[in-house]
Amino acid sequence: MSAEDFNFEASLQQLQQLVQQMEQGKLSLEESMQAFEQGIALTRQCQQALDKAEQKVQTLMQDATGKLVEQPFTAQADIDKEQG
């Protein structure tokens, strides 16, 4: 799977399904190990996607001098901008 094909939400949902299957206790040891390995891979992919998103946000938040401009990220701030 290439980075362009990665779907964070779908991967997160798949990870949740794996956890549910393992919690039910109906998997064999081998199936549990395979699910665990798949879960670790999904977790790493999701973390990489989050890291890339954070880097992109930081790049977008830099001012003209290259300094990182810290701004609150809240739903209320977005509402205030739209109304202001």
C-alpha cells in the first residue's frame, strides 16, 4: 500500500475490529498472533500518518520569519473567526 492509498479512518476502524476480535477470546493462538502483528503494523501506519499531519500543520503555522506561531485549535476559535 502506497502512502497515497493509505486511509487513516479505515485503518483505525480495522484496528478497532482486530482488538474486538482478540478481546472476545475466540481466536486461536495463531490467529491471535496474526491479529496482533497486523494491529502493530496498522498502529505504526496510523502513527506515521499523524506525524506527517503534525509536520504539515507546523509548516502551515510558521510565520514569515520561520518561527512557529502557536495558535489555539478549538472549535470555538473557528466559530469566532467565521462570525467576526
